[in-house]
Amino acid sequence: MLLDLDGVLNPFGATTCPDGYLEREFYPGEGPERYCPAHGAWIKELAAAGDLHWATAWGEDANTLFAPVLGVGPFPVVPFPPLPFPPEDKVPAIARAAGDRPAAWIDDNHTAAGRRWAAGRSAPTLLVPVDSALGWTRADVDRVLAWAGEL
């Protein structure tokens, strides 16, 4: 299970803070990020169903800054290139983290390179697109859990 943060857990594309979310400035001077306290339970469900990794440019900050407000983690972090980097540059790191194991990748920006990687794998692979204006939904979680249950 590969879980992105910005656009997924932090619906930065929403014009206002969505219902059920709170705002907090994790990086002083960069404006508030959004988070939903209910996501902590959802993350725990995914972690119980499989090997969960943060797949986010937040890097270890996902564990030290974000996870504590949700009461989860720490989880392994997929190492990405230094910011800024184009979204398709996530694919090699995701491929290394997944190896030859089944992988569910939850992200708001699946690129053509990511879709080619997923389609070319012999291991079961699920790409879960999330709208950055809506954020992660219970339907997204249920989709991954059902997929994992069928493996």
C-alpha cells in the first residue's frame, strides 16, 4: 500500500476547507495544510491489510509532522527526489518500493508513466486516483481493502 499525502490526505485543490477537515500550518510560512482526523482509522485499516508506505514528497515529515495528528505510524517512507520534481519521477521510487509484490498506489496525480508501470507489472497492481479537490474518500479505502482481500 503506497499512500500519498498532498492531494490525498491534504485536499489542497479544494477552494475551502472541506467538511470534516481541519487546517494546520505544518511548515511555518507556507500556509495551512488540511487533514481529516477520521483518516487515522482508515490508515490503520490499510496497514492491517498490507504493508503501508508513505509515498509522498513529505518524506520523513509524513511520520514526524503528519502522522502524529492522525494517531498513526510511523510507516516506511518511499524516498523521492528532492523537491521540486515532476510527478513522473515518483515512478522509479515506487517501482523499487513495490518490488515484485502486489501494490496499491493511492495518489492524486497518476501520470502516463505510472499507468505504464502498473500495466506492465506481473504482480497485481491497483492505481487509486484521488481528486485533490475532494481528498481521500471511504470509497477509496473500501476499494483498496476489497482488492487486497481478493489477493
